[in-house]
Amino acid sequence: MSQNKPSTTAIAAWRALLRTGPGVLAVVEADLKSAGFPALAWYDALVELRAAGSEGLRPGDLERRLQLAQYTVSRLVDRLERAGLVDRRPCPEDARSSLLTATPMGVDLLARMWPAYAAAIHSRLGARLTDAEAAELARLLGKLQEE
């Protein structure tokens, strides 16, 4: 095939990726909701902020890590802040920006959400793939992330 035209196999893989990813995420979201927890995006944002530690992250850095649009992250951070899960403080290097950190309540929510999230990961992926298949899937998806 030419550089500009995907093979039939590549198209089939692309279609499977587009169909599978959102469906699996929707089921995991439903699992979390049924356990009484907020959306997966809350968990993902708090994980990134916890990993950043006391130095925090600028909203733009959080956008890149979550791979979400600016307006989506802005609304998400506003909700997290209102819930007491995130602190926002002025950025000393850039007065136009802020630094975001997870609060102790945010870190506690992560700990409480993890068992439900882990069970959802297991039922949607771990119980359906061998460890070797999961490793291969991670490797292949990693290749798609490379720039």
C-alpha cells in the first residue's frame, strides 16, 4: 500500500479501536457510578495531580496529560475545586496561570475509588486477556502513542 492509503487490515484495526475504546470506557464509567463514585475523568485528573505532588500542575499540563480539550479540563477542574478535591493557587512564574494540586480529600477519593476501578479493569480486560495478551496490547497501543 502507498504511504497515504491504509491497508484493509489497518482499516479493520482502526475500526475495532474506535468501537472498542469508547464502549469499554462507558462500561467502566457505569461500574464506577453504580459503586457511588464520580466520573473516571475525576480519577484520572486526581492521579495526575497526586503524581505532581506539592509543586502541582498548570492547567495546560493537565490538559496534555489527560489528552482532553482545554474547555473540558477547565470545567473538570472547577468541579473538582468546588468538591474540595483540588486546590488552585497562583503560578509564581506566570501570573496568568495557576497551579493545581490534589487536596487530602482528593487523595482519599482516589484510595476509595481504586478498588471499584481495579475490579472494573479486571472484569473488562484482565479476565478476558491473558497477561501476555495484555502486554502485547499495551505494547501495540504504545506504538500508536509514539510521535
